[in-house]
Amino acid sequence: MLKGRHCQLVDAYAINDGAPLGFAYTFLATNNAIGASDKAATSVLVLRHVAFPLALSDDIWRRYKIGEAFKVFDPQTKAPALRNPYLRPKSGALPVDDMAVDRLLANGVVIGGCNVALMFQSKMLAHNAGVTAAEAAKEWAANVIPGITIVPSGVWGVNRAQEAGCTYCAGG
């Protein structure tokens, strides 16, 4: 799973205006020529705590009012995000187009999402969609962006990435 001589974990515990995504992109860009066949590095991104919603589809962001709840604003409308602004954004919406979640996945970034955050946050926002906590958790799990792996907990993922040889980068 981890390829190349250089491996770095970005510990994303807050959305932080997309900074954790930018850190994962920058690590790859400075170690690999994006798109090159001989990858010298792998970036691992663990989405835990308040950063977990980065792992969710647009439908979940809209239905559960994630932008409003987490004070995440759409860079185009400047209003609370009704979609995941870091998933398939229009060109120029982010500081670097290739820091979008879908593009990071396409460029080989290994992304894990915290199951504890999924359970806690879906329960916390279930009322926004008029569903039970159990229904919300099931719906959130079914709407994780393809390519992102749900891990038992974010701290578990951080530990396992470091045990696998990744250096640590605080993602904010």
C-alpha cells in the first residue's frame, strides 16, 4: 500500500480551510512529478475529529447541513457549504486544483476516515435530516467517497501509518 522511499502521514483533525489536503498534495508534488510512473513518495491522510466530513459526499453535506454545523463556507458562494467544497471543485476554486479529495485519491494518496468521528458526528447531526442516530450512521457510512477507507479510529490510523514508516505532519 505504501510505495516509495518517502512516506508521510498528514493527521487531519480539523478542516482548516483545506490545509490538510494542501499538505498531502505538497508532500507528493515536492517528491514526485505528479503523474509520473516512478513514484518516490506516498502520502497518507487520516481524516479524524472535525476533519472527517471531508470524506463525505455532496448529498450528505446538503442533507445534514455540514457546512453550517462545522462553519465551512463554499468558496464560490461564501455561504455555508451545501456540498463538499473539496470534492470535484471547479478549476480555480481551491488554491491548487490537485489538492481536491478526488484528485488526491487519483494521484495515489491513501486516505482513511475515522469511524469514531463518523458515529459521533452522524449522531450529532441526525436531527438535521430528521432521522435516528442509527439511520444517520448507516447513511454516512454508505456515502463515504469511494477510495477512502474507514478505519476503526483516527488515532488508530495515525498510529498504524507511523508504525508503517510514515513521518508525521500535523494537518490542523
